[in-house]
Amino acid sequence: MDSPPDSHDPDRREFFKKASAVVLGGIAAAVPIGAGVPLLLDPLGRREDAGAAVHVVNIDSLPEDGTPRKFTILASRKDAWNRYDDAPIGAVYLRRIEGGKVQALNVSCPHAGCFVDYASASRAFLCPCHNSLFHLDGTVAQKSSPSPRGMDSLEVEVRNGSEVWVKFQNFQAGHATKLARA
């Protein structure tokens, strides 16, 4: 006669099947989570060198009569996961002023952020969006101007007697005071 099958074996097999499925499912879920969390948190650990001085040009490239010239600012730029070397981050007008110094003005209009043009015939800056007019030093030239403040000046340093370095920064448009853009 045959002996009856052991009733514990099927339960044991079911337990091991379920336990194995839970362990393997946990491993399968942990791998993408383990890879994704560091990638997701990576931008939090990065530090931006915002506001660092950037070499723009040699002083010999600027006219001695004080006529402004427009220069694109190139710098390394980082977003959340990418790095771009020598990427354009903005532009400035540079001009020689008395005493061998250099003045830098951000090309963005403080009213609405449009790029300001230099009008050589009137020796002034003109915003084409709303006809704001600015003197060579960046101050507002018209009382009726919609611009709440003059053009934004930037810190300039002349290094080694000829290298012009600018601490480039963008400011919020539409405010009467210079507020750094975040």
C-alpha cells in the first residue's frame, strides 16, 4: 500500500516560492532605485561659481575716445546634469573712461530685459522695445522713459595692466533697484 503524501511539503514549497518572489522582487526594485536616487540628488551637491570674474578682452581692443563696444560673455555653464564650456551667458558694453579705467554695462534693459543697442549718431544707448534712452554712463536720459533705473553697471578689474575682467551678473527687470537674478 502506498503511504499518504506528506501534507507539509506543499505548504513548504508554497512558502519558499512566495519568499523567493518577495526577495527577487525586492532586488529588482532596489536596483533602479539605488541608481536613480544618487542621480536625482546629484544637482544638490554641485556648487555654481556664480558671479566669478570672467576675462573678456584686452584693454587695447577698446577705443580710447570712450566709444562703447559690445562683447559676448563666455563662461562655463552648468545645469542640473550637463556642463557647457565657453557658453554665451550674456553680453556687456565696455568703454574706457578717465584714469585708464573701464566701465561695464549689462546689455539688458532694466525695464523689460530687451537688448539695448548703441546709437553712435547720438552717442547714447537705445532700447528698441520701448524707446528708453540712456547716456553713455548708463543713466536714464529721458524723464519719460519707462525704464525704472539706469543700465546695470558691473564690477570691472584690469589685471596685468591690460586684461579686462568683468564680474558678470544679470539683474531682474522692472524694479527700481538692482536685484540679482536667482
